[in-house]
Amino acid sequence: MIEQNVSLKPYNTFGLNVQAKLMARVHSIPSLQEVLADIKLKNEERFILGGGSNLLLTKNIDGLVIKNELLGIALIKETDDFFFVQSGAGVVWHELVMHCIAHGYAGIENLSLIPGNVGAAPMQNIGAYGVELKDVFHSLEAVEMTTGKVETFLATDCEFGYRESVFKRKLKGQFIISSVTLRLSKKPNFNTSYGAIEEELELLGISSPTLKDVSQAVINIRQSKLPDPKVLGNSGSFFKNPVVATALYEELKAKHPTIPGYPAGDETKLAAGWLIEQCGWKGKVVGNTGSHAKQALVLVNYGNATGVEIFNLSEQIMQSVYDTFGVQLEREVNVY
Ligand code: FAD
Ligand code: NAP
């Protein structure tokens, strides 16, 4: 069934009240193919919606929103070392993480509590606490928008990078991801050295952690630092951490000795949150929006913000970081 004039407020974590002219919820590949082939919808602009947690909607959608609700998690193969787990694109990412932990499938425990759906995870190669989707990714299936044909993409086809993939670049808007298959380990290889995970495990009195313990530590840290979108509208990190030439980092370090920098291949990754904070934005309220008091990288909606207001704030922040450090920030959030 095609719904008309739908408010997208409940479907985006910024809580922005924009309208979609049409919306179709798809629960299977055939139902998706049917929508794509529907002659009455042929000329409508199409917009794919997952959990709406990486979106800034600045205007109404004068077309068809396809809400991906393909469910199901299945163990499709097992080898001596690995479990291959396939998940429908409409499964909530954190539910997949919890399912894997409960079954002893290791590798995504550091990615606990990331909002959104499985289908969007490859879009920006989601990452947190030193783990990225690409580390456990096996393949995905996606439906071509114009033909309805199902294609398989292996990791190399996805061109994963730092919060990047081919689906955000060359193939933008061309495919709807319908399922994702992960290759998860039978023997956990814990990655607890990143951020405050070790500290949190110590606080919990845990010296030999299980998958569940690591997940819980990550959940605790995230809940203590990040605003819950149900309480305060936001889309997580609004900007990517800029990766710059190491020579530029050294120059910046000479001027700003406390600037954090992390090796990223031959280059150096800066912390966008730190740069924004140094420019005085952390905790600043601008009209109905602002930069969050505990994490400057997160822009928030204090209730009545519009997407344009949040976009304008992001422009101001980008300009002041550029003026102060000569570093160009790039938005991580998908702006429509
Ligand atoms: P949506 O916002 O619905 O869509 C994002 C983009 O993907 C859009 O362009 C959409 O058109 C497209 N898309 C969605 N589904 C499909 C599909 N099936 N096929 C093709 N295109 C599709 N991200 C991280 O990487 N790490 C984090 O730690 C993290 N923490 C966050 C914390 C908070 C509090 C919030 C609000 C966000 C956070 N994010 C994080 C960002 C976000 O959760 C992820 O990017 C997530 O993968 C987005 O999923 P979604 O289903 O909500 O995508
Ligand atoms: P944090 O721990 O305060 O660290 C600030 C930044 O420094 C992070 O962005 C992180 O980069 C980088 N960093 C810290 N320790 C590092 C290390 N050992 N090696 C390399 N880089 C390091 O960050 P936070 O805001 O609380 O977030 C914690 C994790 O959750 C991060 O991985 C972050 O990406 C993720 N997160 C993502 C979003 C999102 O919307 N994308 C939102 C919230 C949290 P990285 O970002 O590259 O990891």
C-alpha cells in the first residue's frame, strides 16, 4: 500500500517535521520489485529510508520514500573458524549485534548501540571504538533501482573507506541494499584498547571479558556521552574526522601542542570534535539548535529546529574551523 502525505518526524532521529508525498514500506524483495516496477510511480523521485539516524532533512520529499523493512537473521554457513550470518536490511543494527552476542558470534560487539538499520551500515562503513563494518563484512545483496535486478557485492566491490563506500559515491541512489552477510569469528579477538573500554571494564570489575561484557562497556560509555535521540534530536557525529597530510598535522601541532592526531595510513586523522570545541562551539545554543555540551561533534535539535537551521549552523562551524586551523570539515550526515 502506498501512503500519502506522511510526516517523517517519527522516522528521523533529528525529529525534523518534513513531509513525504508518498511512502511505501517494503517487507520482501518481490514487494520492493513491485514498487520499483509500478508504472504509476515511475516518474516519482525515490528516496530510501532506513532508521533515519544519519539524515538531515532540509525540505519536504516531493516523491516516493521507500522504507526498507526487510527482516530476518540467519546463520547461512559455518566453517572451522567463522560463522556467516545474513541479516535483512530492515533489521535494527543493535538487534543484530545482540543476536550475534547471544549466539557467540564475535566481531561486532564494539559496534553496540549504533542506531539505524542493517541496510544502511555498509553505506558509510559504520565504525566505532576501532572496529568498522568492513572488518567483518562478507557480502551484500542489493536491488538495482531501475531494473529491479538483484546483485551481489563482495567487500572489494563496496570500496569501503573511512565512513565511506561506493554507495555513497559512484553508485549513490542506484541500489537498495536488501541484505548484508557478515563473517563473524568463533574465537573472539577483543579490541578493548580503544577509547575508554578498558577503563570501563575495570570499573565493572571485569578482567577476562566476554563478548557481552565488551558490548556492555561500550553501551555504558555511549550512554554517558551521547544524547539519546528519543530525548534530544540528533544524528550522531555530524562531521567526519578529517584525515590530513601528516606534514600539515605537524605544522598544526607546532601551533596547537595539544591537538590530537591518530595515524591513518601515511596520513593523520584529526578529531573533528576537538577542532570544533577549540573554536568555542561546544555546548553553544544557536536558536533551536546547537553543538552538544558533552560532544561538540554532535549537533542537536532542541525541539523546533528546521533542517535548514541545522544546516546553517553546520556551515558556520565549518567556516570557523577552516579560519582557525585551515582544515575543511566534511559532513558525515546525508543532507537532503
Ligand atoms: P538512514 O539515516 O535511514 O539513511 C542513511 C543513508 O543511507 C541515506 O542516504 C539513505 O538513503 C541510505 N540508505 C538507508 N538504507 C539503505 C538501503 N537499505 N539501501 C541503500 N541506501 C540506504 N555511525 C557510525 O558509523 N558509528 C557510530 O558510532 C554512530 N553513532 C551514532 C550515534 C547516534 C546517537 C546517532 C543518532 C547516529 C550514529 N551514527 C553512527 C550514525 C548512524 O547511526 C549510522 O550511519 C547508521 O548506519 C544509519 O542507519 P539508518 O538506517 O538510520 O540510515
Ligand atoms: P572519543 O573516544 O572521544 O574520541 C574522539 C575521536 O578520536 C574519535 O572520533 C575517534 O575517531 C578518535 N580516536 C580516539 N581514540 C582513538 C584511537 N585509539 N585510535 C584512533 N582514533 C581514535 O570519541 P566519541 O565521540 O566518544 O566516540 C567513540 C566512538 O564511537 C568513535 O569511534 C566514534 O567514531 C563512534 N561514534 C560515531 C558516531 C557517528 O555518528 N559516526 C557517533 C558517536 C560515536 P573515530 O571516530 O575514527 O573512531
